[in-house]
Amino acid sequence: MVESPTPKKELEDLQEDLHKVQELLRRHRLVESLVHNQDPPRQDRAESPGYKQNETALRDKLERMHPADIAYVLEALRLDERIILWDLVKAERDGEILLEVSDAVRETLIESMDPAELVAAAEQLDTDELADLVPDLPQGVIQDVFQSLPLEEREQLRAAMSYPEDAVGALMDFEFVTVREDVTLATVTRYLRRFDELPDHTDQIFVVDREEILKGVLPLARLIVGDLDDTVAGVMVTDTITLYADDNAQQAAQAFERYGLVSAAVVDEPGKLVGRLTVDRVVDYIRSKSESELLTANGLKEEEDIFSSVWASVRNRWSWLAINLITAFMASRVISNFEGSIVKLVALAALMPIVAGIGGNSGNQTITMIVRAFALGQIQIEQAKELFAKELGVALANGLIWGGILGLLAWGLYSSIALGMVMMLAITLNLLLAAIMGVLIPVVLLHFGRDPALGSSVMITACTDSGGVFIFLGLATLILI
Amino acid sequence: MVESPTPKKELEDLQEDLHKVQELLRRHRLVESLVHNQDPPRQDRAESPGYKQNETALRDKLERMHPADIAYVLEALRLDERIILWDLVKAERDGEILLEVSDAVRETLIESMDPAELVAAAEQLDTDELADLVPDLPQGVIQDVFQSLPLEEREQLRAAMSYPEDAVGALMDFEFVTVREDVTLATVTRYLRRFDELPDHTDQIFVVDREEILKGVLPLARLIVGDLDDTVAGVMVTDTITLYADDNAQQAAQAFERYGLVSAAVVDEPGKLVGRLTVDRVVDYIRSKSESELLTANGLKEEEDIFSSVWASVRNRWSWLAINLITAFMASRVISNFEGSIVKLVALAALMPIVAGIGGNSGNQTITMIVRAFALGQIQIEQAKELFAKELGVALANGLIWGGILGLLAWGLYSSIALGMVMMLAITLNLLLAAIMGVLIPVVLLHFGRDPALGSSVMITACTDSGGVFIFLGLATLILI
């Protein structure tokens, strides 16, 4: 056991593997290009000793690696090296590895495969895994894959693919063990002993009747400690969490987290068992959800392959820049309406970005708090009034504190007490605006059934940028000019 | 089973529970205040029928709820209602519930309890759970808790508390089943049947020798399908992931995710089994990690109780506002150096926020990509050169496209082709600055062993704000004035 991997060693090991693979690839390509330049017939090239030797070393290395680790190495390789390595991976592992890599890298791998290879890779997968891969396959290949499946699996695949990405149905699998409630634990034990192995993440088996209606679950832990003469009905658990295939995956993930589940049954409307959701899929879902939130918050449409082309990156990032330019342009038009005031008192130009900036920061804090509380179901729209009161209070306090400090600074720098007062008043008013919009935007988005996590940040920044310079320059014009 | 909860129904149920509880609380307080105003002796008050009836209804309701669900209700209640409800929760459930609520709410609950209640609550918990709760308890209570523990548990608690929050040791538990490798599966089965129940999340039992050195693991699924005459040594798995107590929890979480683990053994340096990490703790860790990243990204120090006081919120949010004001103030000082140019060409004041804004957005995109790739271990510091090249390419492309569009707009609005050229050039240069700093900041932070996810965003915004206005106003002064 001393030699078994630990995560720390494991990451180092992985990076060592990566360097080894890169080294081998480099030598491999050197040999290949030498051989290639002399342009010998193809079979000679493959038989050249250096070529063969490196290829064998690489294949050996790959054979001993877990599919998730090969996926890691593929992600970290430049495109050309990635494709060479991919060709060396044993064909029967292609499917598993394609499931593990990110979307951007999966695309590059699929592009390098011909239809027959893709069909072969797909055939190694379970139906629920196939449902994740199929949408990325070329149209012609999808049809071949469907035709290669037995009827039952074809129906399962069609069902799994019919659910939106965020539904439990898209995450569930079809591998589970069922028993009847009138048999004894001894019978169940004998029955299970006939299996070569149980499906992964089997912490409980499902109890169904003749119509496959779910009657309860039998945790393996209960089976193991239970009396062999007891019936399943006497030992099974009936008040357990069950999911519907069209339940929202986010809510299912919350249930897994809240109750510490390892697996849960998925049933249809009459209560028939149709699938199973396991914690590993839930963990993947939580991770990918939080990653996509991070990317979206910074206007990145999807995960970027770090070695992707400049052009692919420009396309991935353009929409956020465009939206932000539009809001900046709006603020710019507001400023240009006060050009007269700025010429008379040029200090305004230097001070206005401060007023706009603090409003944006404060508004984003409010939105973060509120979107989170809504997402956790801790507040309802009806509580908006209480939230308004609190956020206005926070804004007022912050406005007086920070506005006061900056007002003093402005007074000191420009020797104008009136300018200092305008500064303080403008910051306070912009923070109040930020608080109002910070509550209002998510509440309105929710009211119209939209996800308040998307777009709230851009909207609040637009409000506080344009609003902030308008308030500041407007007040200054009224009071100072 | 038709009546069993599903997540969707469950959330609705929870919200119904919440409303029911609030309704009961309101009536409860109404009765109490009526009784209270007449100021009868205390026992009369408690015996008044309306009071008693509501209290019973509430207690019944609470008794049937899962601790995690009671925690949810407590989070969603105003402080006064929360305390009333908390007093009604059965004392023997206090400990579990305290573990489930957020830090901010936990603080309010602990404040309302006297030392004896806190010690009693702590005594209900396992050592690993206690390690989470103890840091929030008053000093005197901690000593009482320690003294109430048996020696072995006291040592476990001390050990668990000695690990930093982000270490595997802080997340592991001490409940696991061990067997010797030379016994048969039949013996193991008989041994396990003597348990009333197995510890939660037992998907495997650990195989140790006399010195408690870990030799392998025996998955329950293998035990169940295995031949009863086989020995444990013949069936156990030896190439499994093991953790050290001081391993980083983030890396352990990645291992759980990568290999779909339900539990893993935690060993010390000589290989002795000291604890166990389970997937439910890992899921909690992943969730709390991604939440704290979201909060940190918006400058919120901690989760805010939505009903906390204005003053608590101001304190939670102040540091981010302060830092951002400092960077905005720096940009303001840069602008004030160009007041002469602005007075001569006031359009500069209106256009400069656009240049600064697009730099900040673009820089944050670069940082998000790069911090993520480093965190996943996909790139090393040595690859910085390749990243620079790519990000500079993206910045140049974006600069020419968006700079071009805004240059045309500026030309159109202010009828000055030179101003349009300055605009385009300044946007391009600021995007290049953003790309350079967007790669450099995380690389430098990493080089000095700091977490690049913290503070990168503030730094890049400071660079692009001050840099952007400096580039734009400087170019304008050179070319136009």
C-alpha cells in the first residue's frame, strides 16, 4: 500500500507523466520526420527501429494510465502532439476518454477520427454515457450508432437525450439492481452472489413490484447487518428521496448535498423505476455548474482550450466586450452632455470615475448576496421590501463613510468645500441607486422567470456607470457652475 | 412510495413548512404578548391554552423535520423568530442542526444558548463533527467539552483541530470498519452482522495488520458477490487512492471527482490508518469552496445572514470598497495630470472611460482563463511564453476590431479623424497592456507561492484603469493638443 497514489503525489505523478509523454512525443516526431524526409515506403517507416521503440514506450505508458489521467495529459498537450498521442491510445479506450475531456478538447479529438472509429468508440459506452457524447458526433455517425444498439438501449438513449442538459434525466444511468419485497434477505444475498460485480456506486438496491413500481430501497449496509430470515419488506426504507427524470438537476444536487446521498432512484409519474442518479454524476454536475458560472461571470461563452487558436478565443470572448462597450458608450454620451460644466471645472473629469466605480462595486455586492439567497430558496420575492430596507441602510452608511472620506480628499485637493460636498452627496446617491437596482434587477428577472445570475452584473454596472456620472455632473452643474 | 419527497416537491414542502412555522410563530408571539401584557406569573403564562397549543403544534412540526431542513427554516427566519424557534427545537438535536446552518446564523444561535446547553449540544456529536463546531464556541465551553470526552476522542479532536481548514485532516472522520487480511469473507460477513448498523457512506471496509498499517480495501460490493471461502487478501483491492491527513483538500476533492470515489482511507507517514474521508464531506467542501470564491470575487468576506444588521453588512463589505476606491483614486490622479488637455478638448473626458473599461473587462477574461488552467494543473509557469503570445494575439485582434469601431464612432461624433485614430490606438494599446498584465499577475503570484485567484482581479483593474486613461490622454496630448 505504501506505493499507492495519494492526491499530492498523484498530481506530481501526472505532471511527470505529462513530461515523459511530451519527451517521448518529441523524439517520436524527430524520428518520424527523419524517416519521412528520406521518403521510404510506408511499411519501412513504421519498421524503422527508433520509431517503433518510442511508439512502444508511449503505448506502454498509456496502457497503465487511468482514462481520466490520459484525458488530463491530452488537455495539456499542444494540438499537434495531442493528435499523435490520441492515435496511440488503444481504440477500446477511446470512448471512456472522450467522456473525460473538456468540450473544447473533445471537439479536436473527434475531428481527427474517421466515422468507423467514432462508431467503435461509441459502442464501448453505456447508454447514459452515450447520451453525453452523441450530441458532439457528426450527424452520419449518430445514425450508425443508433442502428448498432439493441432496441431497449436505443429507447433508453432516445429518452436520455430528450431531457434538457439541466434535468435529472440527462444525468441518470440505467444500471441498478432490483428485488421484490416478499423475498428474504437470504434470497437477496444468494441472488447478488450470482453477479460478477455490482454496478458502480451501488449503495442500495431498489425494491419494485411486478409493474416495476418502486416500493422502497434496500441499503447494502442494512442487507449486510440484517437478519437473513427477514423479508425485504421488513428491512427496506420507504421514506427516501426519489427523483423524477424532469426534475431540475440543481435541486437534485441540493438534495444529494443536504442528505448526503450516494444514489437515488429516478421514477416516472406512476412511480415506475426508470433510472438511477449517482453521486459521481452529481459531483461532476456541481463542478461544471460552478465553472460555467465563473466563466459566464467574466463573459466567456465556454471553456477555452488553452492551445486553441487566437481566432477561436476572440469568438469566445467577443459578446461580453461588445455589451460592456455599449454600456460604456452610454455613460460616455451622458458625460458629453455636461461638457460645458467640465470645461468650467475640469476637476469634475478627474473625480467622476470614482463616483461611477464605487457604485458598480457596491451594486455587484448587493446582487451577489441576493441572487445567492434566492438560489438557496431562503428568500421569496415577497420579502423584497425587507431587503430594500436593509440594502438602503447599508448604502446610506457606506455613502456617508466613503463619500465623506472622498469629499474631504476632494476638498483638500481642489480647495473647494462645495466640490467636496457634491462629491459626498453624489457618492451617497449613487450607492443608494446601486442598492435599489441591486435588489430590483434580480427580483424583476425572477418575476419574469429568468435566471437572475445571468446578466444582472452587466445591468447594474450600466446603471451605476451612467447613473453615477449623471448624478455627479448634474449636481455639480446645479450647485457649482 | 408515492408520498416520498422529490427535490421539486421537497423545496415546495420546505417553503410550505417555512410559512407554516412563521404563521405558528406569529400566533405564538401574539398569545405570548397578550399574556405578557397582563403580566401573570410565569407558570400561568406557560399554561395559557393558546400559548400551549401553538407551542405543541410547532414542536410536532419540528420533530418530523430533517436537521438540514430545520437549518433551512432557521436561515430564512428573522432573528427574533429564529430564536423563538430555536428554543423549541428538542435539545438533543441542537448539535446536528448547528452543524448544518451557515456560519453567520450559527453565531446568532450560539449567542442565544447558555454554556450548559452548548456543552450538551456538543456531547451529541462525533469527534469529526465536533472539530467543526468547537472553533465557534466560547472559550469556557470548549474546555468543558474537552473534559467531557473520553481520552481517545479527546486526542482525535485535538488532532482534527490541528489541521488547517483546507487539509484532509480537517474533513476526515473516525468511523470505519477494519478487518484482517487472513480471514475469509464468511468470517467478515459474520463479523459485520454483529453491527447494529454500519457507519454512513461505508462502501468499503479497510484491511489492516496488527499495527493498523493499511494493507488494502474490501469494497462491500466485492464482499457481497464474492465466494465466502475466499480470504480477504485474495479479494481486496490494493491499488487504491489513499490520502494523508495533511494533503490539500482541493487535491483530494479532485481525486474523488476524477475517480468517482465514495470514501478513501487517510493514513499517516508509516501507513497507519488514521481516518476516512467520505464523499458527502467532499461535496460540502466543493460547494463551500465555490461559494467562497464567488463571495471573494465580489469582495464579501463571508456569507451574510440576510437578516443581519446593517452594521454587520457594512463591516463585511468594506474592504473591497476601500481597495477599489484607492485604485479609482489613482486613476483620478492620472487624469488630473492631463487637465490642461481636457480643457482644450473636452471630448477626451467623455471618451476616456470607454478605453479604461474595455481594458478591465478584457484583462479579467485573460486572468479567468489562466487562473483556471493553472488550478487544473494543465499549464506550468514555463509555458508563460506561449500564453503571452496567444493572449497578445487575441488582444491585438480585439483592439483592431473594437478600437476600429469606436474610432469610427468618435470620428463621426466629434468630426475629427485624428481623435478617431487616437481612440483606436489607445484601445489597442490598453488591451495589449491588459493581456500582458493578465498573464504576468497570476504567473508572478504563483511564482511567490500565492493563490492567483485572490486579488488578481483588483490588480488588473487598477492597471487597466490608470494605464488606460494614461495611454489615452497621453496619446491625445502628444498628437492632438
